[in-house]
Amino acid sequence: MLRTLFTVGIVALLGLVALKLVFGLLGPLVALLFWLVGLAIKVLLLGAVIYFVLRVVSPVTAEKIERAIRG
């Protein structure tokens, strides 16, 4: 019975160490993912503003760009 108790304790400690290791390594990757998503949103907004200004200033050029993108 005492051996079973120690075995359960050791398995629990190994599980905690494994969780600490996994989340310790994946933490920076999650942060990098959120940083890249934020960067993508900024680029998207900048592109939308540039396209809107181009659409107001030169609609023909905006239509050419739209046709080139759509194929």
C-alpha cells in the first residue's frame, strides 16, 4: 500500500514536471502567434486605407488592381 502511494506521488510529480516543460516551451510560441496576428491586422488595415484612398482618388486604377487580384 505504501509502495502504491509513493508510485502515485511520483507519477503526479512527473506529470507536473511535464506540464511545466510543455507550457514553458509553448508560452513563447503562443506569444509569437499573437504578435503575428496583431501584425497581420495592422497590415490589413493599412492596405484597406490605401485601397479606399485609391478608390476615391482614382477609381479606374482601383478597378485595375481589383481585376489583377481577382484574376
